[in-house]
Amino acid sequence: MAVVSGVIPTSEEAWSCSTCANCVERCPRGVSAMDAMLSTRELLFERSGEIPQDRKAMIESIMSTGFAFDFANDLNKIRRALGLSEVTVDAENLKQIRDLVEQSDPLRSLRPQGKRAGAR
């Protein structure tokens, strides 16, 4: 549990962590503040069942398109103008992405129990 000296980060603080791992690399004691933030997120989710809308949208986008956000149309327009091939995710690659998301403990902890990722 992410409790340090009796202080529990707020939801806003826990979700503002970008999980870049800079804190992990820089801590002279090897303490992973990032793990504390991830544990706090999980605890907050267990208590309230809520995650920020932008995170929900990101997970849904990954599960439906393979991309964390909808950039493909603009990106492909630019790539076509430059004579480059379009960025796509074929059915097999999308299945692999979905399988990886399903296996991901941090993302699994963000979904209600018993609900498969991608299930609508």
C-alpha cells in the first residue's frame, strides 16, 4: 500500500505520476515511488471504482485500435504526403496488443473484476 509516514497521496497526485521511473533511478535508497503511486491508484480504484476519463479512453483506444490515442489519421495524411507507407495495425498485431494488455497487471487492476478488457 502506498502509505509513507501516514500520508496517502490524493487521487490527483497518484494519477499525475507519468510512470517515467526517474524517481526509481534517482533514489539513493532504491525506493520506488513509482510503485507506491501505482499501488495508490489500485487502492483508489478498489475503493471508488473510478479512474480518470483520459485513462479510460486511452485503454479503450489501445484495445480497439492498437494506439494509445487517435493520431493515425493525421499521421497517415502526413506520411502519404511524404510518400511513406501508412501506419496500420493488422488483425494479428491487434490481437497481440490486446493479449499484452490482458496480461498487464497495472491495466488489469483498473478494470472491474470479472470484466475482460475489450468487452463492451
